[in-house]
Amino acid sequence: MNPFSSETRLRDMIRAIRACKTAAEERAVVRKECAAIRASINENDPDYRHRNIAKLMFIHMLGYPTHFGQMECLKLIASAEFPEKRIGYLGLMLLLDERQEVLMLVTNSLKQDLNHANQYIVGLALCALGNICSAEMARDLAPEVERLLQFRDPNTRKKAALCAIRIIKKVPDLAENFINPAAALLKEKHHGVLITGVQLCTDLCKVSPEALEHFRKKCTEGLVRTLKDVVNSPYAPEYDIAGITDPFLHIRLVRLLRVLGQGNADASDLMNDILAQVATKTESNKNAGNAILYECVETIMSIEDNGGLRVLAINILGRFLSNRDNNIRYVALNMLMKAITVDTQAVQRHRATILECVKDSDASIRKRALELVYLLVNESNVKPLTKELIEYLEVSDQEFKGDLTAKICSIIAKFSPEKIWYIDQMLKVLSEAGNFVKDEAWHALIVVISNASDLHGYSVRALYRAFQTSAEQETLVRVAVWCIGEYGDMLINNVALLDIENPITVTGSDAVDVVEVSIKRHTSDLTTKSMSLIALLKLSSRFPSCSERIRDIIIQNRGSLVLELQQRSIEFNSVIEKHQNIRSALVERMPVLDEATFIGRRAGSSPAIVPTSNSASLNLPNGVAKPPAAPLVDLLDLSSDDVPAPSSSGGGFLQDLLGGVDLLPGLNQTAISGTNEAPRTGTDILLDLLSIETSPTQSSSSITDILSSSQGDKSPVASLGEISSPPSLSTRATSAGADPMMDLLGGFSPNPPMPEDNGPVYPSIVAFESSSLRITFDFSKAPGNPQKTTILATFTNMSQSIYTDFIFQAAVPKFLQLHLDPASSNTLPASGNGSITQNLRVTNSQHGKKSLVMRMRIAYKFNNEDILEEGQINNFPRGL
Amino acid sequence: MIHFVLLISRQGKVRLTKWYSPYTQKERTKVLRELSGVILTRGPKLCNFVEWRGYKVVYKRYASLYFCMCIDHEDNELEILEIIHHYVEILDRYFGSVCELDLIFNFHKAYYILDELLIAGELQESSKKTVARLIAAQDSLVEAAKEQRSSISNIIAQATK
């Protein structure tokens, strides 16, 4: 029966698939066909095999799985007939790749076919071997291929030569077997054999230095002669392309000569004349000619120096560069990149043209040109080149701006002759394409500004002006806000005015405007907003007249849904409202940022920098908060010893503040819990306080307490400094920043008003009593919520001396939750003349099953002596 | 070295794929999707080269088909353009003014011709005539086998009548 005319033919299947209107329809047709093919495979009918594989190849091209046909290919290859073998080998190459185990099974068939009497069957086997052979097959079949390199039929020889390339790439050890046969191919007249032979020699040179040496010695002259013959050959219609005889052969010969001439003066000398001839005589009005010139230029650039030839080559590139064809310009830029190492001056001459190419409408060309410009920049031309690039930045495509700004920033950083120029250029980039500037770049700018003390005023004024026009550029806003926060006073007073500047009139409120705009803009991301908040706090001290207004802006963020902003605004608001006297110390100007550290960090493998993109609010607390965290730490002068710490009075005040520390509002706790590890190690006392396993929230609150109680005779700042080793900057900032604020948070009262005494009444207890101190607890419960108890703790001093720095701390087991509200005071008058009260709110999750239990610790100063009292409270009334 | 050859229609349909470097099926699909996205969207006056994953893809459009070849960074892009054109001319001669439909219904022929032109990602033959001759010779071998088979089946059919 005729296998070419039954059931669905290949043609019919293709028609059916093409007629499908939807992907689902197509899938159905393919599924049906595949099922039929599988059935046919199972019947093992040799007559249909041929057609099945043809269909499978088409199905494979559409992207459906066809592995079940692989064995059928092997069967077709094993058949004796040419048509079966032909389609079998095609299927093999299409459906399999070299990594499949099945391929091993075909080695034997290949070996037989390589020895077949029919040259076309030999050709099929060679083709398959050349396209998909694996290393194992290469080893097994290399002798066959080697033999076929001397086969009488030229078409077999050329296929064998390309096969040999695949073999030596897979198994470089086999290269030496092919050196002599390959050299013999170079003497051939048949173009196909010559082309493949030259290619084989080129690849042999790449894998074997021995082969390179051999060809260089034995074949260079012959190759030069061959090239000469080809270049001067009369019109040959069979090989003619655009008036050139066999450009493919030209190109391969020139390329092999390059390999031979590279690093060898003698060989290079031999080829000078013919290269000059190719370079001057080749017509450059068609692509084929240009392809040869391109190859020739590359060879001239690579072989040993010959001044005259190089000039010729650079001139060709110059011509290419001004060509109207984009392809030619592209390769010219490509070549100039290589030429730059050989002759920088010559390439510099084309700078103007290359700069034009950066502005091309074609992305591929722009990219090449930009790379090239980057290589061309040096100290002497950095100014005009940067100017050009920045001017282009204004008009460039959006998708190109990223690459372009990265390169410009890198050029500016690398070659800037002086700081003022650096700052100027960066400002221009930020104003034009601030949204594309990488974090490293604007961080670097801040570091540079911070280090240029004479340019602080200039920078802040320039940034202020830039902000007026380009407020939509996020990174510009950040740098501007940072500088205004730091150097705001210089902005309004025109301090350190440079000769080149025009004085500007800016009031404090104008400066606050800038920050207000940036914090209120909905496009500003968390980083910008946090930076703005800090800047506001700083400005509130720099411009006391605007303090009121700044406070209003800060207060607006108290309700922010972003923890970072909410916390900061509450803290800052308290600083402004209640603690005028420490404010100026808190917001002193930052110490000069250390350039060396910054550069070192940038050079490090993974800089701790977050992507600029407006990160989703998901990763807010620990991710985006980092950059502004550093300023905050320094702002509080907590982390560096070389900075003058707040004056002793300020320190004492801080200590006082800490004395009153009790508890963070619940909202802080997540942020604080990050600090669990670090302080715990330093403070053993805490460990036993926490011996009743406390829940994370409570432990965190206790830890913050410890920060203050562990101070002993050390200054509070120092003790805070000690804890400045937590893993991430942001937690460090938060913990350090939050602490002194605890008491400041007085203005913020998260707890509901005291419930009326409607619930059951519990007797008061004396929780602790010693000769010098008594603590009583009064209980109340909100109606309807029996789990919650509010405890009013009253502390009374029974001794003759006043207690200062009084702190009460408490810890509870896991089933309880404890919230401590701020104490009424931290000073306890002597002789029971007054008392401190403090609210404790306890939630008992096991209400009715377990009663309350609490461990407490009291720290205070008595006659300037630190006293620590601890105890456990077990006498709570039942039913709480 | 040419790593792969792709023929993609203007609608993004794949008409021919030939891989000279090992790519898994998954990678192949990804490459096809990525490259058709990049190449099909490029404007007509732009250069014929696209830089992609450290390689260069040289493409040229003939009527509704894009011929793409992926090459190493140091290869000669202009020459690849010539090779593409060379292939198209051979197809044109073989089919007699080739169109996309020829390549759809006779995709295997397009592969056979490509196999006479390239092996192991390298050019094999610079003469169009030689390629045409070799293909014709193999086609006639197939025809001869067909005829022989149909005459045998005729003989069997007559004998079993």
C-alpha cells in the first residue's frame, strides 16, 4: 500500500490546523492527531512511520510535546531506504537534542551510514552528526569523519569538515587528528570545501595552540595566495554576489589570516599587501562588500602593527560611521570599540559623529554608541561630553533614559575634575531624569555635598532652584529635602555665596514649602516622605518662626497608615511640642559623611541599597526605611563618638526622659521587636526578669525599659550607643529614636478613658512592701470584657529621702498581655508625701482558668545610689 | 557560529526553527517568545541587529516572514545578512517565487535546503547552484523510491486480484 496517500495526509493535517480559529480548537485537532499517531506507532506499521514523523515535526514546531516520536525516528534511520532515512534524520535533528539518552542509540546507525555507498546517505549522516552530536558520539565517530575528509566527492568532504568542527568543540583532545587533513583542505579549488576547510582551520586554532603554530608556519603563504586569487578572480556567475566573487570565502580567509597574524610579526608581514588590497579595492556600495571590509578592518586591527594599514582601517570606519545605512553604522561603532584599545586618538577624532549616534532613533545603535562614548571619556573631554549627554537626556526616549543616566552618573563620578562641577552636573541629571537615577548615585551625591563644606550653601541654593522646576523627579526631591534639612539656614541667609551665584531671597517658610510639597505629594514614596519628616524636624529648630507650621504638617502624618511615618511624626511632634530645650541638640547638623566608607560599601558585593522604584508598601518597615534611617541615627547623635554628644544638661534631661520610660504604644512594638537580640545579650538582668516566658510584645517593651535601667553611672548617651549594633539600621534608628521619646509620648494617649466602676469590685492589694517602698494595686474592669483588667499602681516612698529616676517594670507569662501606660512622674517625694501612679492594663486570655501573676522590678536612685528591687506578685485577687 | 535559525511570521507564528546549540524545549519556547516580541516590534528603518543575552540576533524581513539568526558577539553581522539572503534566494529558486504558504506546507523542504546550507552553525556552501543540484538529486532519489514502491504495490495488487 502506498504510504503517501492514505488517511489524513500531512497536507490535510496542516490545513486542519490552519483552519482553527482559536487556540482551544487547535489544541483539539493536535490532540486528535497525536492520538492517531500514537496508535499508529503502537501498530508498528512501517508504511506510516514516514508520515507520522513529518506530522510530528509540524506539531513540534507549534510547541506541543512530541517525545513519543523519538524512537520512530531511530527506526526510520535504521531503514534501508533513502526517503525513510531522509525524514528520519530530519526528525532526529528536530525532535531530539544532544542531551537526550535516546541519542546514544543512534550512534550505530550513524556509523553504518557514514560508511554507506550512497553519498547522499553519507551526507545525511554527516549533517545529523554535525548538528546534534554529543561528546560521546564525537569520540566514537571521529575516525569516520576523519576518513571522510579525504572522500572523493567534494560535497561529502565539506560536510565532514563542518562535522569535524562540532567534534573538536565537543572534544578538544581530538583536535590533533584533524590538523593534517584540515591543512590539506586549504589547497582545494572547490569553494564549498575551501570555505569549510578554512572554517575548520580557524576553529582548530582556537582549541589547539599546536594547530595554530602548524597552520601559521605551513599555510599562511598559501592562504594569502588563495585570497589573492579570489580577490582578483574574473567574474564567476556561480559565486558572484554584487560583483564580488564569493564574499563568504573572502570573509573566512581574512578571518583565518587574522587568527594566524595575531601576535606574530612575520605572519602579519606576509598578509599586509593583500589586506591593503582588500581594504582599498573592495566596493563598498553593497552589503556584501561592506561585510568584507568589516572583516578586513577587524583583521588589520588585530594583527601586528603596521601604521599605514591602521590608518586605512580607521578611515574605512570613518566612512562607515557616516554611512546612511543603520547596519553599517552599527558595525562601525562595534569596530571602534575594538579600535579604541589600538588607537584612541584616531577614535577620538570621530567623537562628534559617535555622539550623534547616541541620539539615533535606533535602540541598537544608541546602545553601542553610548558604550563607545563611555570608553572615550577622559579627563580632558569629560566636560563637553557630559554636557552633550545631559542635553540629550532631555529629549531621549523614556526607555533609554535608564541606561543613559547610569552612564552619565558613572562618567561624572569617575572623571569629575572638581566638586562643584560634580554637584552641578548631578543636579542637572537629577532635574532631567531623577526618576531614573540609581540609589547609589544620589547617595554618593549627598556624601559629596556633605564633604564639601564650602559648597553647602551653594548646593542647597542650587537644589532649591532645581526643585522649583523639577519637583516631579523623585531623587532630586530627596537630595533637596536632605540638604534643606541640613543646611536650611544657609539657604535663607545666602551663606557662603559664591561669585558665580546670584543671591536669592528665600524665607524660612519658602524652605518649609519645599518640604511640605514633597511630603504631601501622592507620588512621593516612603523614602522621600521619611526624609521630609526628618527635614521638617531639623527645620523646626533652624527656623523657630516656622515651628508652629511645621508641627501642623508633622501632625498630619500622625494618622499615616505607614508605621514608619506614623511613629516618626508622633515622636517629632512631641519633640517640638514639649522639649524645646533639647531640640537644637537633637537636630544638629550631621557629621561629615565618610567618603571612604561609602565607597567601600559601594564596592562591596551587595550594597545594602534598596531599589529606587516605588516599592510596594509590603516591604516597608525594613526595606525602604533604610536610607533615611541613617540620618536619623546621626541626627540624634547617638552613634558616633567623635560628634559632640548633647551637652551634659541635655544628657541629664535625656536621662530623665528615660527614667519615665515605661512602654511603647502598641504600634511601635513590631518595629522594636527587631531589637530583641542585641540588647538582651548586654543585659542579664532582663533575662531573669523574663524568666516567665513573656510574649514578644511584652519582651520588647521590657527591653526598651532595660535600655534606661542599665545605664548605671554611665551617661545615657553612651549606654544607648552600646546598643547601636542591631542588625539593621532601621531598627537601630527606631529603637534608639523611640526610647527617649517614650515619655514624650505623653501627648499621645492610646488607652481609652478610664471605665466607670460598673464591673465587679475587687479588693486592692499591697503588691510590694519594704521598709522604704510600698506599692498598692487597685483593680477595675471594663464591663462586658472580663478578660481585661486595669490596674492602678500607686508607689509610695516611706524613706526620708527623695527617689529619682524611678522606674517600674513588669513582666507576665504568655497567657497574659500587659500594657503599661506612662507613669505620672519619675520622682517620688520622701516620707509618703506624695506618690506616683501608673496604669497597667492586663488582658488575661485564660480568664476564669488562671489568675494573674506578675514579676516586677523597680529601679530608682536614692541619695545618688542605684537601687534595684525585684519581686513576684502572687496575691492578686481571684477571678481577674 | 550561528546558534539558531528562526523563521517567524509577522503574526508571531513559528515557521522554522533550527538549533545548533543545545537548548531545552523550555528554553526554546522562551527564546521564541522573547525574540519575537523584540524583533516584530522594531521599526522598518532600524538596523537589522538586536543585542540579546550577550548574543546578537541578525534578522531580516522578507514579505511576511522574519528570518532570524543568533550569532556570537564577535561574528560578522553583515555576513549573516548575506547568508540569510543566500538562503532566501535558494528557497526562491526551489519553490519558484517562494511565499509563506510554500514554507508552511513544505516545511520539511525548507529544512532540507537549510541542511545543505548550514551544518554545525557554519556555512557549508556558497554556490546556490550546488545547493539546488544536491537537493534536486535527493528529491529524485525519493521520487524513484516512491515509483518503485507504487509499481511493486501495483504488481502485488494485480497478483492478488
